[in-house]
Amino acid sequence: MPSVAQKSTKLETLSSCFPLTLPIPTPTTHPDLLTINDLRREEDLLRNPSSFRAWWTAIQNTREAFSTQLKVERRANTLSDESAQLLGPLATPLSRHSLQCLTYLYEAAILWKSYLQMRMSYVLGRLVQKKRAGGKKKFPEMKDALEEEREDAEQWEDGLDGVRALMWLPKIPRLWLMYFAVFSHPMCPPVISHTHARRTFDRALRTLPPSLHSRIWVRYLLWAEGKGGTTTVSVYRRYLSIDPSLTEHYTSILLSPADTAPRPLEAAKLLLSLARKASRGEYVSPEGKSPYQLLGDFMDVVERFADEVGLDVAETVQSNEADVKAEAEAEARRKDAPEAASVDGQLVRIGGPAVPVTADGNSLPAYDEDEDPLSKRKLNIERIVRKDGLEVYKDQAGRLWTGLATYWIKRGEFDRANSTFEAGIAMVLTVRDFTQIFDAYAEFNESLLSAMMESLENPDDDEDEDDAKETEHELDAKMKEFEALMDRRPFLLNEVLLRRNPNDVQEWEKRVALWGEDDEKVAETYTKALETINPRKATANFHRLYINFAKYYEEGGASGSAEPDLDSARKILEKATKVNFKTVEDLAEIWCEWSEMELRHENFNEAVRVMQRAAAIPKNTKINYHDHSLSVQARLFKSLKLWSFYVDLEESIGTVESAKSVYEKIMDLKIANAQVIVNYAAFLEVNQYWEDSFRIYERGTELFTFPISFEIWNIYLSKFVKRYGGSKLERARDLFEQALEKCPPMSCKPLFFMYGKLEEDYGLAKRAMSIYERATQVVADEDKFEMFTIYIAKATANYGLPATRPIYERALEVLPDKQTAEMCLRFAALERKLGEIDRARAIYAHASQFCDPRVNPKFWAEWNSFEIETGSEDTFREMLRIKRSVQAQFNTEASYLAAQTLSAKRNGSSAEPTPPPNDAMAAAEQQASAARGPAFVAAKKTALPRPEGAEATPAQQETNADEIQISDEEDV
């Protein structure tokens, strides 16, 4: 271990090397600064003292020369480690000499920035160059500037002067920043890096213009964060007074300081102030947070530091009472204030004390101690949550209520937390908020119960039996409360939905079902529902509440154990008949249910009287049923539902005359539909009032038009024919003519069938044929083929086959092409039966223009067999010629090409090998077509797939020994 004398000797040896640059070294004071090699440089500088290039070249050459020598000396490493650690970059004589030479040159050239960097490199060490991806923003926000500056802060290796440069260039921020870099050096002594650094930052702010302060504040704030404690707080408070954008960053520093205790009260007040300003539009979060998110951050602080931020229960109650009293006084002053002289109350202010305003001319908000971070008064969390949270963010009530309850739980005020949970459940309006609060409430109770159980299982040493019994009783009480809470959940959820929409009929019905067989609660719920719901705003089936309430009394309560109370049921239904429901049908159902109730108890006369009251017709019957400006009671007499029930009741227990009277009233009011007409006529028919029944049918056909009247005509005519048959033939004919007069083509086919059947059975065959003739002209196009088929069948039966020729001819003129081909086949078959071969051939030739050989092979096969059976060589050749021409015609049309492709696919999937023909003529045709090939378009050759393992067999062409070679070009 070295002695004290040795240490003092070493210290004197090191101190003898300094000072190096004070006074400023010159060739006069330090003759060794210049050598023989430097004379030319000095002469050049004397000749050009104002040349920047000369001075800069001299400095750079000198630095490069010394740097080369220093590298060689560093490799030699002749200095002890202790001396190198103490002196750093100035440990060797050569480095000290290089500093003096460069100082001499820089002092003469006055290049301050480069000079300062050189002096810093000798004192602080070598600057570490950091690689950076991308470029810097030109004018970044303060938050981004802090992050960038923290990443780009200077760092040195192997390791203090620069004030004179600031004296010469005080307005250059780069020099200030280089000077500030000294304060963040790890070897900077505390005397310089604390008080001197703070004063230097302040002097820079006083010296530089305000437009450059942002560059200083970035370093100032980073330096303050590094020092911590009151320094950070005081510096940030100064900065936030001019730029509040870093308030959120400051609150995070206050809550998580590095070396001091957190300041949650100041952070909470700052966040509350930001949330209020953001909700007023006076603040925009640089982190993109909404006003509610800022309030959420405030709630997080409150939950985390409940004891340090908020008031206790007694102080909170006292503060709430004071707030209520202040609000009442303010309301009283507002009511007693004199009326403004102007119309809108905006007067020019010409007197009174001065009003503080902002830079924009707006008045400053009143002082609020809750937003003052310097105030030590704690916050009334309940008032803040209600005023700034629940009144503003009603859709986030669940989070706010649970946060307030968590605050009381953290303070140990469990009773207050329970009341907070209950208040929240009683005020929320959405299922989401209710679920959030209820889950937190249940979790809190479970944690409390588990803690009490653990205390019973592991009692403390100083706990006696009385304390254990008291804990057990308290645990039992809490268990009962928790079970009651879980049992109340369906009711609480139902209350939430009813608060959201008190006119929701379905939720009231669910509440009734929740009470089960509790008659008192069920009756109370029904009564409250009927008092609460607005009939014009109620959801669907509001009238069912009255009906179910009446059934409740009718059936003797929910359990059915009580006596039926029809009087109470009648009172409820009587009250329901005076309610202005949304629709008339609801009121009509009330009356119908009332009458059905009387029927269930066999009070038939009372049931009829109820319907007579409901169906009373007023003097003014010209009321529009769909006029919603009138009450439903005024439009009830036009309800078809009510009259339908009334007429069913009269048919069941009344007389024929009373039922007819009700039907006549329906007809007079012009509210009858086709079903009512049919029912009325059927009722008269059952009671043998035939003519009255037919008269009702006729009235129905006059009231309604087609297609509705078609059903009435259909029933009417069938009933009339069934009743009278041919006894009143002329009247029946008149009815059919009336029906067909206005009947549209798409509906008249059944009427023509009935009309023709009538004439066939009771009239003349000639008239029947004329009716079918009319039908073929009148019916819709899609029904004409069927109509012609029936007409031909009837004509054949009555007049024979020859009489159908004109019918066939007219059908060929009227029917579309596809159906014409089918009709031609039938016509040709007829002619063949009659022995008219030439006429049949002409019909085939006529039909061929509608039949593509690839799409309709059936037609050509039939014509082919016809020619084989009855034709000659010439007629067969003519048939082939026509077939080729038709095929060529269809191949040139795109619409038929698609049809041919589809037909080829269908036929190819189920194609079978064609058996060899049995006669010589068919074999000749097959051989000719095989040799000739396709007429217009090359056909694709297809073949059936061979089974696996089968060998291909050559196709054997069958030949006819008696074949006649006929040239296709030979003239016919």
C-alpha cells in the first residue's frame, strides 16, 4: 500500500502539468509550439489572416499530424494505468502539447464551434457516434422531441471549458446545446451538474429568443428528469405553465418517480383538469386519448392511491351537503335575478370589476381548487364521478360506478361500497353496465366471504372465543346477503330493462312470470305496468296485459287457489275499452276476449250484450278506418275482426234473423271481404235460403273485381248449376256471360270449362263447341294448347275426326313454334288415320321448319318411319333434303347452337349403340349419312367408354347385299 508521501509526490507530479491553456499559449510564451516545418504555414497565415480556407487547412493538418502521433504513442502504452485513468485524454505529454498547439491556432482563427468540439474532445473524451434510421422531424411536438433527444443524447468514451464562445455568440442555440452536453457527462462534478447547470439553462432561456426555447426546453426537461425530486417537479411546473401538452407525461413521472415518493394527489388533479378541458374542447391529447380515456386515467389513479387522493366518508358526506346547499342558493339567486333589458339577455358590459381573459379574448374559467395541483386539499371522488362522469358519459356508467366502489373498498369502507354498488345497479340503463356492476359486486362479496373464512380457519393468537363467534355470526349474515343478491339478479336485470324502456310490454310480462305464484306481487306488477305504460308508445301486444290481468282474476290468482272474481275482471276489461291503443284491432280483441270470458261462464246473454256495445254504429259512418288522428274507439265499428266474432257468436247462439241482421250491417258498412261474402252465402244456404244466398253472391261479384271476384264466381256458378241444373238454363247462361265479360284471360279457363260442361249436360252440343271455340281465342297463350286439345277431343266425340281439321289448322296458326310442332304431329297422325297420306306429308313438311334435328330427334324419327312405311324413293330423298336444309338453317343461329349443345350433352350421357336397321331402306339411309358426314358443321365424334380390361374390337360395318347406290346430286 503506497504511503502518504508517495501519494503527495504523485499528485504534485500530475498538478505540475497544468494549467495547459491558461494563459492562452503563444509562440512567445511557449517556444516549443512551432517547429521549423511550421514556418511556411505561419507565413501563409500572416499573408492571409482573413482566409477561412487557410486557417481551416492549417488546423486540419495539425490535427491529423497529432492524431497519427497519438495513435503510435497509444500503441506503445508507456503510461501507467492509474495516471491514464486520472488524466484521461491528457495523460501523455504529446496529447498536452497537441492541445496547446490547437488552442493557439483556434484562438487566432476564432472558429468557435469547431474550437469548442476540440476542447470537449480533450476533456470529455471521444464522442460515440450513434446510427439512426430515417431522419428527424423539422418541428416535432415536445413529446416526440423528448423521445428523440433521449435517444440521441451524447455519450463519451475514455473520460470542462466553453463559456467564452457563448460570450461571443450568445444567440446560437447549437453552442448552448454543446455546453449543456457537459452537464450530462458521467464524470461531471456535482458542483457543475446541479445548481450551475440549472442556472445555465435559465440563462439560455433568458438569452435566446422565444422561437428557439423549444430546443432548450428539451435538454432542460431531460436534465430535470435525470435529477429527480423537487428539481423535476419545479422544472416541469414551469414548462407546463406555457405548454400543457406534456401534462400526461408529467403525471406518469409523478406516479412512478425514480428516487422520491409518488405525488398521486397532484397527478390526479392534473388528470382531472385535462379531462374537463378535453370535454370542453380546450385540450387535445398528444397521445390521442379521448376525454373519457383521460377520466379513466384519473379513476385509475384514484383506485390505486385511494387514501392519498380522496376524502373519507364523513368528509365526503359533509362536502356533498355543502354542494347541495350551494346549488340551492345559486338556483334561488337565478330565480330572483331581474329580467334582462334586451330580448336575448346579451348586454354590453360597461361597468364592474375587471374580468380575466385568455389570449383569445375569452374569459378564464372560475378557480377550482380540485384542478389546482399546488393545493393540498383532497378530492370529493363521489361528486367528481357523478358530475364529470355519470352526467357526461352515460354510456360508461358501469365502469364509473365500479371505479367509485373500488375506491371505497381500497379505503376499507365496505358499507359505503355496498351502497355504491346498489345505487349503480338502481341507476344504469343498459345490460352491459348492469353486468359489469353486478359481477364486480358479486366478486367483492365473494372475496369478503373468503377473507372471513380464512380468518376463522387461521385465527390470530390474541383472538378469543367471543371474537370468533362474532365473526361466525357476521359470516352467516354475509352469506345470506350474498344468496339474496344472487336471487335478486333476475329482478334487478328486469328493472334495468324497464328503466331503459318503461313501455316494453314483454319485459313487464317477464316480471309477472318472475313472481310466480305470489298473487299480491303479481297484482301489484300488473297494476304498476298499466299505470306506467303509455299506450301510444307501448311495444306490441299491450292489450294482452289487460287480458292477462283479467284472466288472473278470472282463474282465481296465479296459483288458482282463490275464488274467481269476475267483477274485478269485468272492471279491468271495462277500463281497457277506454284506452286509446295503437291499432283498432287491439281494442277489438279486448271486446272479443270479454265476450269469450262471458261464454266460458255460460253468460250467453251478457256475451251478446258485450258485442252489441262494441259494435254500436255511430250516426256518422263516413269515418276513415285508417285515420290515425281519431281515437281507436271512434273507428272500432269498422273493425272486421270485431264483426267477424260478433257474427260467429250470432250464428252459434242467436237466431237466423239476428245473424242476417249482423251480416247486413257488415255489408252496409262496406267492410266485408270475400270470405265474409262466402260465409254469409253458405249460412243462408245451410238454412235453405237459396235465392238469398245467390243474391249475396251477386252482391259480392259487384263489390269486388278480378282476381278476387273470380273465386266468388267460381263458387257461385258451381252452386247454381248444382242447385238448378238445366231447369234455369238461360239464367245460368246469363251468369256465365256476366262472369266471362270482365274476366281476364289468365283466369277464364275454369269458367269456360264449367260453361262448356253445362251446355254438354243440359244444352246443345253446337253451343258447347262455340264456347270452346271462344275459349281458344280468349284464354292466355300458355293455356291455348290445352284448350285446343280439349276442343279437338270434344269435336271428335261429337262430330267425328274430319270435323277437327279446321280446328287443327287454326291451332297451327295461333300456337307458338314449340307447341306447333307437337300439334302437327297429332294432325299428321289424324290424316294417316283418315288415309290422307299426301296431306300428312305436307303437314310433316310444314312442321319441319320448327324442329331442329339435333334438338327434336323424335319428330324426325316419326317422319322417317312414316316415309319408310308409306313413302317412295323420291319422297324419302325429299325428306332428307329438307332435313339437311333445316339443320343448316338452325346451325347459323346462335340461339339454337346453345340448345343443340345442351341437347348433345343430354343425349351423349345416355346414348346407346344404334341397333342395325331391319329393312333395306333404313340401312341405305344410314350408310349414306355415314359416307356423307355432317352437312354444315363438323360434328364431334364421341364413343362410349370401354370397361377396364376390355380389349378394343374393330368396328364391323354391316352391309346390305341388295343395296342400291343413289347419288345425292341426282336430280329428283
